[in-house]
Amino acid sequence: MRQTADPDAKLTAAELGKALGVSAQLVNRWHTEGYLNRDGMRVFLPMADRNWRGHRRFRYLDGAKAEAATRRSPKSYRKQRDWAALDRKPTARLASRA
């Protein structure tokens, strides 16, 4: 997660997504469909207001809380395969035909 100077800054979904390292589509999904927090309860990302173009704006602090609640634990990430233990190598891409 990247830090900003003001936790109360109001950002559009694209700006918030860029600041948190997620997509703007995911930020909008947190707002419309909600997300499950660590207690298993559905929580919705509150909208702060709309900008002059009508785009939704969200507080940075609320977005950071949503990102932290939905972040995967390090144990849940897929482990890298140990090709030496499997005694084989990943298939290389075939050369393109000329």
C-alpha cells in the first residue's frame, strides 16, 4: 500500500485504485457489491461525494481499510514449483515458424 499525505483526501476510483495498487473496477465493486472483512461480515465502501463530472469520490482512509481487509495472507499465495524436485523443466515456448 502506498502512503499519501492526507488520509482524508477524496479520490476518484481510478486515483484511489492507483494509490492502493488495485484496479478502479475493484474499488467500484467494493462500493456497489461490498467486500467481506476479516470477521466475515459484508461491508460497503462509503462514497464521500461526487466531483463536478459526477464521478464518485472516496476517502483514502476508507479505501485503505477495504484493501487491508481483503488482502490475502502470505500463506494463501500459490507456492512456486520446485522443478528440480519434479525432475523436469517447464516447457519452453516453441520457436515461431518462418
